[in-house]
Amino acid sequence: MAVLPFRPTPFFANKNKAFWRLQVLGWTGALLMRSMSSLANQPASFLVLVLIATITGFSISLILAVIYHQLIGQRPLITWGVTAVVLPLAVSLWAFMDGWVIMLYRADGAANFAQLFIGVFYLDATLLGAWSALYYAINFYLRVEEQNDQLMRLENQATSAQLAMLRYQLNPHFLFNTLNSISTLVLLKQTEPANAMLTRLSSFLRYTLVNQPSSRVTVAQEVETLKLYLGIELMRFEERLRTTFRIDDGCEEGLLPSLLLQPLVENAIKYAVTPSETGAEITIAAQMVGQNLRITVSDTGPGLQGMGGDHRLSGMSFDGGEPVSTGVGLANIRDRLAQAYGTQHRFETYEPPEGGFAVTIEIPFEKRPPVTPAMQALSQRSGGMR
């Protein structure tokens, strides 16, 4: 029988429970230490006084916890200034009660109350001082951790928002072209091709909506999405658009950001297929290079010296002789790769010796973790709930 992995709960996950655990543990330790010291110098009956003193210190520390909790969020001057006043008062109260109890126990003792008060004051000050230092240290540490966690959450949210912005920039240009093509087919009363294109477009858009902008898909899934996209474009360009897929064995399970390759293919169609009467061939290749996954999208178009020159690299097109920004371009892919992999990636554009234009992406090869029987059963159970 499969066993779910044990996941330890952080000690401070529940602050209230953690406080009471530390409180009981700390004061129990103080009771044991004072008890052992008393047994070495006092009769066994003195342990009752030690127990009373510990309970008193425990109770006073609870009052201090309430006060410190209000002070810890204030300005440092207020926090430490009020603490410097409250702590001596608390120690004095505890020492007063300890001295009074000892005086009752030793009714015929030679020491007066002032001597007993001073005798226990230093011990009580040490205990409450250490307790106060630990209280502030632990709570300041937890506040710093919470701020760091909040900062990380904000950074993750900002990254996700930026990824979403970058990913959602990929769709409009393709969507407008496809809708224009459908509109043309409708005007020409070619209902069957228009209906087929609408069906493929709906399938493609469904995929883009299901997958989160920050999600990663396998190379096999990305290739299937590209084939769906190319099926739409093939209806526009027919024999002018020729595609070849060269996916080496072992690469299909590699992970990459969803819809990473679609704008590269769209770029190739725009600059290699569209301006040429004979069209062009687009090749999508994937292979392993050491521990990295290398993906190349190339075309047999005019390259950088043809349509648009360097504007192909920046996502600029020409309309009436003036450059017009499409808002997409290869810079978008660079940004997505930087967000996903930092410096652990390579993005290169070049003109192959045989001509055309090529883009090479190299990223760390990653696979999805294997699904254990327990995870599969949990997934099935969750999937069956409504």
C-alpha cells in the first residue's frame, strides 16, 4: 500500500500553539533547575516555595506577553522605552511576592523582608530578563520571516503578471489575421473552409485559455499545439507553407514555457512565407545537448537582409514605408526566457550558411516528476468530487 510522504509542520506555523509550548517548556526547565538547587541547600519542603515562585513568574510573564505584543509593532523608542520601565516593575512585583512567601515560610528567620527581597530580585531579574529577550528575539525573527515571505509572494505575483502580459501579447496578431481570413472566406461564400478554420481556431484558443501563462508543457504538447496552429495557417497559405518537425527521441518529455514556439513560427510565416510567391519551408527541431534541451526554428526565407532587415528581430513591420510595431517580436521570447530561467538559457538568432533565418533556444532539460500511485489515487479522488 502506497504511503503519502510525511510533511513536517513548521514549529511556528501556529504561533499561539508555539507560544504555549515554549512557555510550558521554558518554565518547566526553570522549575527543575531551581528545584535541584534548592534540594542541595534547603529541606524538601522548600520545593513548595519554588513551585509557588515558578507559578508566579509564569503568570507575570503572561502579562508581559500581552504588553510586549502591543509594543513590538511600535517605534523602537517607544518599544524599548516602555520595556525598560515595565520589566523592572514586573521583576519587583515577582521579587516582592517571592520575598513575602519566603518570609511566611521562615517566620522565625533572622533575615528581614528587605534582605529577602534583594536576595530574590537578582534571580527573578535574570529569569524575566532572559524571557523578555527571547520573546522579542523570536517575534522579531518571525516578523522578518513574514516580511520576506510577503516579499517573495509579491515578487512571484509580479513575475506571474509579467509572464501573463508577455504570453497574452502573442495572440492578438495571429487572431486578427485568422479572423480576417475567415471573413474573406465568408465573403467568398466558402463556408466549409471558413467553418473548418473556425473549428481549429476555437481548439487553439481553448488550449491557450486552459494553460496558465506561467505553466510549462512538454515538447510533445507544444508540438501538437504548433500543428494545430499551422493547420489554421495552412488553410491561408496552402502549398506556400511547408513544415518539417525533427524531434529527437527523449526530447518529447522535456518541459518548456507554454506557447513559447508559436510566435517564432508566426514570425517565420510573416517574414518568410507571406512575402514570397513560392512560400518557404519552416523546420522545428529539438535535440539534447548535454544536460540541455536545444530547440531550433528555422525557415528558408530571405533572412535578415530581406523583408524588414533588423526589424524582424524587434517585431517591427513596414506599412507604407514606415515601421509599425506589432507588439510581439523576438524580444518577447527573450523576456519570457529570462523570467523562466534567468541566466540559465541561451537565445540566438542567425542566418544559416544555406540561407534563411534561424532561432535557437537552449534551456535546462527538465521532466515532470513521476506520478506515484498515491498521487494518482488522490488526483482521481479530487477529480471525482463536484
